[in-house]
Amino acid sequence: MGNQTGSSPKVILVSLFNVAQRCCSRKTFRHDDYTNFNGLEGARTLKEALNSSVVIRSVDLDSQFSLAGQKYDAVFFLGTLYHLKNPFFLLESLARMTKYCFVSTRIAKQTADGQSLSPYPVAYLLGPQECNNDDTNFWIFSDHGLKRLIERTGWNLLSYVTIGDTAGSTPADPKRDERAFCLLQKRPPSLSARPNPVPAGDGPGKTTVSWDTADGSIGKIFVSINGDQEVLFADGRRGTAPAHWIEAGSNYEFRFYNSDHTELLAKVAVTRATQ
């Protein structure tokens, strides 16, 4: 997972720490403040004992947190998803800052009374003491529910394996525990124009521009005609917009940027057929 410059990969571990503290091996370490019962003293002690260069930070993952535009090569997000009140927000946020994500979480095939969850893209909301007498447990996804969540938050699923009770797992029974392990890759932003080239005909031609940032962030579409100054064409997380002024002999370059116009995400050149 190293980057192309030859420098060390930037990796973060996103996890919860209740009693036994663990430490990651690379650059940054993050922690859900809700379960920070001992102030991360165990993690800091381990860092000191290993003479590690890891950076330890405490972040409330259930808040609308921001990591100040930092980018990472990989995120390890292990055993944490079902402890979050808003797992959709967290996975979508991670898709904005990393290329790859390793995820593990508990899933369930059925409810405790045998009602099947497997065919449906759903999540079971635990009672406060239902699972291990731990009120930091919230959402247990079905197999299809977890895959739907992954797809909706801007990821491609590269690898998926489950272990444990893979036939009759339930949300809370420790003897019927099933875990899913996933390797995710950030889905790239998309930009397209159809038709392209625009067919010949009388009057100006029309194409429809479609875009999707894939990670829930706001994007902006600019257009440059024949290399002239860019003009804002459209914006939003995803959408379509018509361009009904396409003339033969001109070149229309649509450029897809992030919200502050500092990163080019994609571009497409549109022309019109002459006959």
C-alpha cells in the first residue's frame, strides 16, 4: 500500500479502547472519545515502551469531526463499526481521506428468536445492555446490509470473508458471533458527457453532463471553451446538467474539482460532429 514517491506509507488505526490499549505501527492513531475511560494512558505507555513514532489523537467519531484535509494510504478500521451511532457518516468521511480501508465488524444472519435478516440490507439496533452488557454497542448489520453500506459510502469491495457462526449468527449471543472482514478501495469520482461527440444537426447541439464525487463531498464542474477561462457550470455531490450550446468546431472541456477548487478530480472534453 506504499505511495509512489518511495516514502513511508501514511496509515491510521481507527479503533475503540476500553480496557486493554493497543497501538498501531505507523503514523497516526485515532480513538473514539466515548470509550476513553482511562485517557489513553495504556496506548501512551505502549508507545513509550516501543519508542514508537506513532501519533496518538483522541477523536469523537460520533461527532461531525474533521481531520483537516489529511490524506492517508490506508485506514485500519477494526471492531469499531457496531460501536458507532452513525456508521454511514464515518465510512463516508474515511472515503475522503484514504485509498484503502480494512474493516472488521460483527454481523448477524438472524434475530435471537430466529427471524431471518440475511435476505435484507438491514441493521439491528441493540438494546443498551443486550450485547455484553455494553451500551456502546449499537448497529449489527446483516451481510447484505453491510455490503449496501459499503457501496453507499463511496467504496468498492475488493475482498470479503466471514468467520465464526456463519450459519446462524445473531446480534448479541456470544456463542453465535459472526465477524466480517473487508478490504475496501475508495471509488474514484466520475464525470461523463453523453452524447459525446454531439451529433451534427441544425442549431446548437446538446449533451448531458453527469458527475458523482462518490464520497458525499461537494464537487464543482467548470467548463473551458477553446482553452478560455473556466466558468462554473454546476455543483453538488452528484447530479446531471444539460449543456445545450455545443457548436461544431469548438472544444468544451468540463473539469470536475473539489469544493474549494484546489484538486482536479476528473475532466472530459466534448466536441460536436461536423456532419
